[in-house]
Amino acid sequence: SNHHQPSHAFKRCQMMGSSGGDWQCCPWSFVQEGFAATTSSLFEISDDYSSAEYANNSSTKRYETAFLLCMAASALCFVISTLSSNYSQVDKIWSIIPAIYAWIAVYPGGDNDVDPRTLMMAVLATIWGVRLTWNFHRRGGYTWPPWRGDEDYRWAYIQRGHYLPILAKPLPWMLFNLFFISIYQNVLLMLIAMPSFVVADLASRAECQDIVVPLSLPDCALGLVFVTLVVLETLADNQQWKFQQDKAKKGDIDMSKSATDDFAAGFYRSGLFAILRKPNYSCEQAIWICNYFFTVTATRGATEYLLNWSFIGCFLLVLLFQGSGAFTEKLSSAKYPAYSQYKKDVPLYLPSLRKVLELVVGSGGDGEKGEERQKVE
């Protein structure tokens, strides 16, 4: 077996002085061994990872279970979406399956003791998941039969070729549904939960104990930030929900480019939406970046964990929101005459100090708010 001989890309892991240069405690080795053992057990392509040492290893079981769940979810979403023509099947599990992955990290099926930090991450992921599932439910995302329910309106636009003209053809759309909607998004949902796997691996490997830090104050601070972001995301969703409900009650309204009222503008731009155009999406990205940093607090100043492989998940999530956000903005600009000015005044994901100050100093009343806005501007 040559699995202890890392490739050039992994050699810098041996520079970790605190772990004595042990390759087995390198974060890259966790995923390499886990998925190599998984593919070996599934396809019998190598004897190196099919021995009892790996078959009974809790780390291997984590990755194997996660990989199998991801494949099953991808296949199921593709088949159901193709048969039902509802392409929001991944949306139905978006708020559920990352929490399942987090609990797989806690209980992989081995005999290891439960790691407090990994358990904390699973509880936080569950809080996030329950909240987001409830929000998706009230929007009509879950109905009976389960393959029905509200579909993200953007899929219809994309299917008609508004994003890429070639996707209006049946075969390219089917391939897009298979590889992007079904497979890529499910892989992404697995990857954003992978920091839990790194933390669990650190806690369960004897060779890593010299660099592992017990659950401590920085973890509690991260947990507080995580919960705060969930609360802010909830507040943003509730503000948008209330506006949409009230808007529906008012019926058709003539929308104006110079509208000062949100209903006349056709979209919500008050509350948190006066600071960011997509505060809920901003919080969603920040939540999983925060989750990644548990892999950093878990180690005793080991530089290799400041940027480890599990960062891929939150990085790809941010990229996804850049693309989906840009497309949503394009649709909103075409639908609402006042949206172009809104884009100039309010940032998309990252708040500006000016907008925060406007909200704070303008809280004394509508008259004061208008005067203060003029002063700031």
C-alpha cells in the first residue's frame, strides 16, 4: 500500500510541526482516505482501502454514508423532476439534507464517543434546517403528492432560454437538469456540511490529539454568530412574507419608476431590505462560512486548518448565489420600473456603512428619516 505517500499537492501538510508531520492528520488525507475507501468498497477497484482497518473505520463510514446519500438524492431528484416537470425537487430537501449530513458526522456508525463540537455543529444545522423548512412550507413548497408544490419561478425562465438560449431545447435542458439542478446542487449540499466531517475526524483520530482543542469560548462565539445570522435571515424572510401577503390583498397596482411607496414600486425595500437587496441570501451565505470556521477553532493554531479542503462547500455556495442573484436581479429590473434605482441605492449582499447609518439615524420617524437621508446623501 502506498496511501501514506502523499502527492505533491498534499506535501505541505507534512509541515505541521505540532502533529509531527504525520500525513494521517492532514485534512486532505481525511477526504482522500474516506472517498478512496468508499469507491473501493463500491467498485472493488483497490485492495489498499478495502481492508478491515478501513472497513471498520468511523471516518470511512462517514464519507461512505454521505456519498451514498448524495448519489441517491441526486438520482431521485432527477427522476422525480423529469416525470413531474417540477424542477424544484432539490429545493424541497435544501433545508433538510445538510442537517442529515451533520448528524452523520456525529453518529457514523462506529464505536467512537460523541464529539461535543461536532454535536454542536449538528444542533446548529438542525436549527437552521427547521427554520428554513418552515419558511419553505408556508410558501407552498410542500404539498401532497410530494413531487408537487411551489416551483422556483426562475426555472421556467431558464427552461425557456432566457439565461442560455440552448436550454430551450429538450436535450440540453434534460442534461442541465441532470448535471446542474440534480447532481451539482446535491453535491453542493453535501459539501457545505463537510466541515462537520473534518471536525469529527480531528476528534476521532489519535494522531491528531496534539493539535485538537476542546470545545471552548471561540466555538461558543461562532455558535452565537450562527444563531444571530439565522435570526436575521428569519427577520428578512418574515418582512418579505408580510409584504407579499399585503401586496396580494391590494390586488393590481400601477407600478411607477418614481414610486416612494413599496406597494407602488411593486417590491419591498424597507426594513432589512433598505440595507441589502437580498439580506436573507446574504445571511444564508454567511451561515455556512461561519460553519466552516469550526474547523479552524478545533485546532491548536495549526496553519493547515486555516484554509482546508472543506472550505470548498461555502466557496461554491457563494459562487452559486452570485450567479442566481445576478439572474434574479435581471428579472426584477425587467419587471419593476423602480428597481434600477433601487440597485443604485442599495447593495446586493454586503452592507454599506451609509445604509446602516441611514437606518439607525432615521429611526426617529418618517420626517426625520427623510431629512437624515438627504443629509447623508
